Amino acid sequence: MSITSLPDAGRRTVITGLGVVAPNGIGTAPWWEATLAGTSGIGRISRFDPSRYATRYAGEVRGFEPTDYLERRLIVQTDRWTWMGLAATQMALEDAALDPTAQDPYAMGVVTASSSGGNEFGQVEIQNLWGRGVRYVGAYQSIAWFYAATTGQITIRHGMKGASSVIVAEGAGGLQALAHARRTIRRGVDVVVSGGLEAPLSPYALTCQLANGQMSTVEGPSAYRPFDADATGYLPGEGGAILLLEDLAAARSRGATRLYAEVAGYAATHDGGGPGAHQLERAMSTALADAALGPADVECIMADGAGSPEQDAREVEAIHRVFGARAGEVPVTAPKSMFGRLYAGGAALDVAAAALVIRTGRLPPTINLARPLDGLAFVTTPLSRPVRTVLVIARGYGGVNAALVLRAVD
């Protein structure tokens, strides 16, 4: 291994392991089975009484027990968001059959995304400060809430001493983290743990989210209806995915058992002067160009699915602009309709789904889609067909657009 500041585009980045903690399934296999079946993980918030809040439904990860993955000493030092990140990392490493202790520690890095950090941990500490006094604020408040806490804890737990970082870009963060992981591999690191998770379902966190005015206040688990003419906004959720990325040559050299897909292209743009379809279109086209592919090569689109009529219409328009006459032929799906918008975790989970689409040839549906917007081939029941190339779209609050291309490994 040779670490350099100059990227080598000849180093190809592949996904060799997946770890999922999601509202409709803990573990990649249970989650994928539930997602293909169209099983929703959205319900009334149970972690606290939501009756005083305008939004009362969300995608909660029910049945997650951190002691199944972590020692109690670490649990008390960290937030639920980090617990899920460490659990998903363990799953991804096991899926890839990669033992970090057998690797050069400086050849392994970590790049995760977060848009809210350790909200629940921070809320408890603030309550202690104002309710009991400064002596009852723990020392771990200084790190447990921080956006980089999960990256840091993964590096410590698995001895990963290579280049590591955290990306903050709201709903686009999961894609941006994976893109930066690819850059890191091109600079000489062989293995990067990447992806994103969130745990934004504390009273404080929900209050912050409601301020954006984009969440649905309709009662019931079907309130989140991306691309439906009657869409009323999104529902939040927790969880996400961790993906193990490796240099292709290094993965083959160690005898990696699974090569799910290659991270072939990526691009990000910003709406700048105002919302519209142009910058999202440019992100998609530039990502395809980065992969040396064109619209004719794409066989499935994992859509962002903001869940509001205006934003969904802009995404539909951007897809039409990129794909032209083919726009009505390419299958489009938004599996996040089953678990909510997970912010940084959502795009990472979409990439995990895209990798499994390529591996299994099975496409998950968009649920709650009764009156779809015109012009696109939305998947409303599971499809089975060979797929070699998937385009994943993500947008973040404030105008960030991102697109990532996965393709089968040759």
C-alpha cells in the first residue's frame, strides 16, 4: 500500500460488505426481505409521547438491543445513533469476511455521514444541566453528540488509522460520504467503512426537524407518499446503512467473497439561486459522465422521493431531462416510503438497496403510491430482471443535490 495525495483513478472502488439497521429490518437479509415485500416500518412514535407534536409518525428501529453488539461501558459513552453505526459496521465486516486485525491499520479508513449527531444523548445532558446542575453533566457530552462521533468510535473499535472523516450534507450526506470514500481509496487506502445513520427521534430532534416545514402532519403510517399526487410531506426515521468499500485489486487479492457492485460515478451540485430541476439534472448527468456511461445504460433509478408535490415534480422533471424518451421506460423506485427519510442514513440505505438489486435482480417497490405523477415507470410491485447499472439520487435540505452510479463488477 502506498498513501499519496494524488488520486489514482485506476484504483476501482467496490462494495464488499453491507450492514443495515432500519425501521423495517435489522440485518441486511431481514431488511431486504421486508423491503422486497413492501413491508412498512413506519408507525406512531413510541420512544416518547408525540401527542404535542404536529408530526406523530416516524420510522423507528424497534427491537434494536445495543448490548447485542456493544459492551455496556461503550453504551453509556455514546448515543443511539453511534450504537446503530457500530452494529452496522460489525455486520458489514462480517458480510465481507474481513478481519480488521489482519489488515494494515493505516490502509483502513472511515468516512460516515450525519446531519443531526447524538441528539438524544445531548437532550439528556441538557436536562441534567438545567434540572440538577452542572455536576450532573457527564464528560462524554463533549464527544457523544458530535457529528464525527460515529466515525471516531468505529476507528477506535477496529483499529482503523487511515484517512477518516465525517460528511454533513443532510439527505445527500450518505452519497457524499461514499464518494469521499472512493476518493480516499484512489489516494491509496485499501479499505474504507462508509455510509450513514441517524437517530433523530428525541423530542428535541423532532422539534428541530419540524422547523423546516416539510414534514407531513397527516396521521397514519401511509402519510409519506413520495411521487403521489396527494403527497403531504415526508415522515422522519432512524437507522441507515454501513457499506464496506475496498480497492478492487486489494479485495480480489485477499479473496473477498462478495463483490456487490462498483462505485462507478458520482457528482454533486447546489441549487444556488433557487430550487429547480436544472441542478439536479446536472448532478445526474455529471455522475453518469464520471462513470463513462450514458442514460441508455441505466436500468434502475433509486429516487430521492422528497414526498412533497413541488419537490417530487422537480425530481420527475430532472429525470425527464436526463433520460428523454427513455424516462418512461426506466424503473424508478423509492423504498424509503417504507421507513421514512433517514437524512444521512437514507441515501446510504438506498445504495445498499441498489447493490442488492444488482446482485439479486430484484427491484423493491414504492409503497403508498395510489396516484403517481405522470411520465415515469414507478415500481409499485416487486420486479425481477437482470440489472447491471443503478442511478441513486439524493437531495439535502438547503439545495444540495447528489447522484451516484453503481454498476456490476466486471
